[in-house]
Amino acid sequence: MIRQSLSAQLRTWSPLRDPIAVAAFERYEDLTITELDLAWDRINAAFRVWVEAPENAGRSIQDAPQYWDRIAIGSLQERRTWWE
């Protein structure tokens, strides 16, 4: 059985089908769990810098450029840990 990539499944089945979200999953879906952990550390560090910047005070975290990357990496980490 050939397994369809998660980004392809999102494009086909998800009601959210946001191109930015799909692109984030495409960037990370081929990484190993170790590579995902490293990507998480890098993206989360950049996210913290964004959150702590005074000009972003009061803004929604959805405005952060790392928002979809964090969702994609976290989802893929969970998938690799519990499903695969």
C-alpha cells in the first residue's frame, strides 16, 4: 500500500486547505523525528523572539511568521511518535 503524504491528504480532505498550512507540512513531512526536534527548536526560538518584540505586544500568535511551521512540526512530531 502506498501511503499518501500528509500534505496531499490535507489538500484532498481538509476543510482548512490553507495553502500556507499545506506548504508548512510539505517543508517538514520528510524529516525524521530527530530532524523534527531540531526544526522545532529553531522555529520555536524564532517564535519566542517574535513574541518578545515590543512591536508585537498584543498581537495574535497567528500573526507570527512561525505560526504554521509550529503547527506542522508539532503535528508531525505527534504523528511520528504515536501513529507511525
